[in-house]
Amino acid sequence: MESLPVEVVGNILSRLGAARDVVIASATCRKWHEAWRNHLHTLTFNSNDWPLYHEYSTSRLEIIITQTIFQTKGLQCLSIIMDDVDEFSAAPVIAWLMYTRETLRQLHYNVRTQPNINMLEKCGRQKLEVLALAHNTITGVEPSYQKFPSLKSLSLSYVSISALDLSLLLNACPKIEYLILISLDIVMSDPQATMDLSSHSLKDVYVEAISLDKFILEADSLEKLHLKDCTLEVFELVGKGMLRFLKIDDVSVIHLDIGESAENLEIVDVSNFTIMWAKFLHMISRSSKLKKLRLWGVVFDDEEEFVDVETISSCFPLLSHLSLNYDLREAALQYGLQGSFVLDNVIVLELGWTVINDLFSAWVSGLLGRCPHLKKLVIHGVVSETKTHEECHTLANFTSAIVRLMRKYLHVEVQFEYE
């Protein structure tokens, strides 16, 4: 250990992350203390790392964090995640940011300040590459002054910000690739809640728990889009067809349009979503490169609609992973499995039910017959705590039917997952 360069010791201490562990380790010897002071690049204050954090007063925490940060030089990654703290005083927070601003590459901060401070003003025009803010208020973004020339990842959670300021902030980040928006308090200047975001560098966007009348995202380089727990009247994606991953989870949207962005889709994952199947299929039908399609817990807007697997087969010839779970009806079996089509490249098939019945067994059998190269079958189901004798009998019949069926497909691995 004595022959290790002090810079390497600094890297070792940085791997510890938790500030308390780093401080204790730095007391090992004089060399480690030097490494802590001059070569530490990562420091994390997280209320989950140490029980006593929950017992200290806010002023005591401010002193601990200040003393710890001020003993280091050249911090590149600073995380202050204090879930139980209502708010810090503005003065020490400004001091932390000003002390580290010349070297900081990543900042994760989730505590309110009193009075509120402009975090962007303290962090802008520097080398910051990752910025994650929570429980803060952002007002008056000035893109000509508050520039983030190196920022690649921006995460805002439970942040109050206007739609205009968010748009301006995005424009101030010419290299941004990752954007995460969670439970934003969006301040609107007009009655219609409209958000219009534009970025030529964005590659990955995650949006959760946001309600808007209209959300327009213009991102030519976007590869991954995930919408979760959102209520939107209109969502439009404007791009140049780079999108590869689309996930929609428990979203209420009246009009969904991804325009020309569907051509290179490889994964489409839709769950807990009400769709007009014909319209949705038309939207993704040009995705000839699609490899994984998941329709889980979907509800059809028209009761007569069903998933036409033959159309899926013809539209997505490269499909290798198919997951289906929706309210089965007789029409789905009669018309959804018509024709002589095969799902030639499907090697993983996931099927689920909400109410088990004989129809589901027939559906499983029909789909298995269309997948000549299948390697794995996963059956998902819901089993209530208390079941009537009739329900137990139905479950037993289903199990027997699957056993008989799988004797014909000995090369297929079968897995059951019950909730």
C-alpha cells in the first residue's frame, strides 16, 4: 500500500462515495489524508448512508457539509441528497457551489434553500456535465448569460419552472443528450398548458407525472423516449427518424403522434394504455427494424378491436420478442390468428391474462404454432388470495392444458410468473 501513488489512493477514496466513509478512511495515515485533501474527486452526502444524519439539526448538517467540502481540492462530483431536510440556508449552499465551481463536473442536489437561490447562475458557464436538481424553483433563465456548454445530462424532479424557462434552459445546453423531467410544477403564462421543447442533440428523454394540454418535442437525434404516468391531450414528436426505443406506461393521451420518427424503432413497449389499435399500428407500421413489441394491459378504444398478429408478422419481419396481455375476446381468437403467417424470428413469447379461461389456453396454443423457432415461453397471470372451487378447477384445467401443449414443444423453456 505504501508504494501506491497518492493519486491512486485518491481514486480509491472517491470510490467510497459516502462522505462519512471517506473522512474515516482518510484518517488511516498521513498519505491517505493527503489524498483526501488533494486528490478526492467524488463526495456524497446522502441521508440514507448514516442514521445520525436524521438526528442532526439543519444548521449542524450545514456545518458538517461545509467543513468537509472545504477540506478538499478539485472535487468533480458532488451529491447532496438530504430527504429529511426541509431547507438549507442560502449562504452555505452558495459557498459550496462557489468553492467547487471551477472543477465540478457533476452536481446532484435535492434540498430547498431559504431564500431561494438561482442554482443555474451559480453553475453556468463552467465544466458541468451532469446536473440533477430536485425541490427547487427555477425562474428567469437567461440563455445568453446562463450557458452550459458542456452539460450532457439534465434531471429536474419536483422543480417549479415555467414552460418558457424550461425551453430556454434546453437551448442553453448545446450538447445535452439526456433529459429527465419528473413531477414538475409547470408555471404557465397562458390558460392553455403548452410546452414546446427543441434540441438537436437530445438522445434520451424520460418524462414522468406531468400534466399538459399540449407537449411538442422537437429532437432530431432522439433515440429513446419514455413517457410514464402522464396526462396529455396532445403529444407530438418531431424528429428525423432516429428513435429506436419507445415506452409508454400508464399515460392518458388523446392525440399521440411520433411523425417520421418510427422508421428505425427497435423496441416498442406499451402498458396500461388505452389505444385505438388501428391508428397506433399505422403509426409504427413502418418500423421494419422492430425487434421487441410489448402490449401489456392495453385497453382498446373500440370494443371490436383486437391485435391482428398476422399484420404484426408482415409489418415487423425482424421481431424476436413479443409480449401480449389484454382482455381476450372470442374475436381475438377467431380473427387475430387467421391466415398461414408465421412469426419466424420470435424466440421469446410472453403472454398474460387478467381472467383465466379456456380461451386463453387456445390463444397460447395458437400463438405457439406460429413461432417455429421459439426458445422461451413466459406465461403471466393474476391469482387472487381467495379462490372459489370453480376458479381452482379452471386453473387446474389450464395447467393441464399447458402441460399437454408443451409435450409438443420440448425444446421450448416454459416459465410461469403469477401475481
